[in-house]
Amino acid sequence: MELNELDQWWLELGLEEGSYRGTLNVFLLVLATALLAWLFSVIFRRLERQALKTRNLWDDSLIDAARLPLVMLVWLLGISLAAHVADRYSEIAVFGWVAPLRRIGVIVLLCWFVVRFIRDAEKILVSPERLREPLDPTTVSAMGKLLRLSVIITTLLVILQSLGYSISGVLAFGGIGGIAVGFAAKDLLANFFGGLMVYLDRPFSVGDWIRSPDKEIEGTVEHIGWRLTTIRTFDKRPLYVPNSVFTSIAVQNPSRMSHRRIYETFGLRYDDAAQIAAVVEQVKQMLLSHEDLDTSQTLIVNFNAFNESSLDFFVYTFTRTTNWIEYHRVKQDVLLKILAIIEEAGAEVAFPTRTLHVPEFAGMALESREASAQPAP
């Protein structure tokens, strides 16, 4: 029903006052908008339930991303139409902004829909429950941020163009202003490009255990932002590191090690010199037959030092696991077996001792002094 027909209908009902007709028309438009928005919400909920039954994951993301923007679009169009009707029955100058605001609102809602879809796509691409081979979370996060930033910048330029501003002039002004901002915010830009280098070089990802020999930085990476990287230390405190720091320090990534090393030195007593060769050989055979050790890597067991209180041999080998807890279980098992081999050979592990040798004449002099010190009978 057109607005003129609706007015004619109100006149036939005897409502001749224009302000009353305008108020009723606005009320009916808002009511119709509310009903239509509710109807769209119901339809989308049913579509979401149906989409969850399918194996295609992208329809779920598309429906979820479009639901709220589309409902808001219904409200935007309904309210703008109601404002247009109110403008017809009033002379308020503010209603002249309805059309530009409507255009801006439509552009913003479209941007919101795209940003929501990108966010949902990120969740799909990194979820092992949804994909057989999920992508790297760091790479997906970087691409998602770049896409969202591009969409937001494009939206701002389109809004300026719709308001009558020249995009070329805006870009020229932005270039001049960018130089000034660059000098004023050089630290912020350094962190931005540092984060970009982390995304491109990928020295670590979210969930990796990293540490730096140059700085007191060690923990698990929780989040990589454009300005800061959040690291959870082993005492569960958050550590916020500016991204520019990673361009000037060395970073170790133990999470990407292929093996863990066992490197220990054992000392036997000098009284057990005859058993040292047999102990070294038995330890080597035990390591070669240990199922948790990777014998394809370097494996060394050798007598290598005459120490002050011990005859030392060392063990150098690698475990198959890189898990920290599992590694210590394997290392404990290896150490206990080496201790058992030493005991079975009749040897003992040395500990720091000193032997005092007293010459014979010194012993005789000591005995004579003790004898002279005794009282006469």
C-alpha cells in the first residue's frame, strides 16, 4: 500500500489532522519493521539448524555471518523509511540527513558481514575438528588480520566517496599525513613491521615454547598481535613483548626440536679401574637396545677423564620423544639402568674423597711424643 493510499484510507476513517496521520503511519512502519526483523531472525535460526546437518562448513559460516547484519539492515531500512514519512509531515531539518545516513549504514553493514565471515573462516581453517589438515594458526591469523584491515580501509574510502569527498584528494592528504605520523609513531611502526616479519618468517607460532639467550624471555606463545606478542611464562605470568624486539634478538624454539639429548658424566672410584672398560661396554650395549632412544643419532659412551676423585666416563645420546615429561621419564630409566650396571660390575660411584699419606718417620715421632706425654708410674 502506497503512502498516498494510506493517507486516503485515514481520511475516509475521518482522521483529517496531518500530524495524527503521520504519527500513525510512522507507528505502522516501525511495527512492520519489527515484525519483519523477527521473521528474518526465525528464518535464519532454522537455516542454521539445517546447515549444521550438512557436511559443508562454509554454509554455516555464511549464514552465521549474515544473520545479524541482515536483521540490522531490515531495521535500518524500516527506520529510514519511517523518518522519510515523518519528514513529509514535519519541517525538521534533521530529516535531511536520513538518505546519507542510510547509504553509510548499508556500507557499514556490508563491511560487518564480510568481517564476520572472515572471522568464521579463520575458525574453520585452524580447527582440527572441522578440517582433516588444518592450516597453521599463525598464518591464518595474519591473513585474517590483513583481510579485515583491507575491508575496513576500503569501507572508509567508499563512505568518504558517498559523502562527496574526492578519494584522490584523501589519498594525497593521507600520503602527506602518513609521513608526519611515521615520524611521530616510529616505535609503533617498528612493532608493526616486527609483527609482519614474525608472520612472514614464522620463527614461532601460537602454542610454541620459545626462549631467548639475549633477553629474559621464555614461555609459551599465546597470541601474536600487530604490536605485542603475548607469552605465558612457566610460572603462569603473562609476558608482553613488543614485536620490534624480535628483529634484534636471537630466538630459540625448543618446540621444533627433533630429539632431546641426554648428556651425563659418571665417575667411578680409582679402586674400580679394572672394571671401567666392562662398565663402559655394558652401558653402550644397554643404550643401543633401549627402545626409547634413537640409535640413528649420535651415541657415545667413552671413558674420558682422570678426575681428582674419580675415573669419569660420559654418555651422549638422544631420545625419540621431544615431550618434556616423557623425556625425563626416559632419562630416569637410563640413569637407573646405568647405576644397576655399575653395581653389578662390583664397582661404586665415586664421591669426593682425600687420602692422607703419613711418612714412616713422622709416625714414629708421633708415637714417641705420645709416649713421653704419658705420666710415670
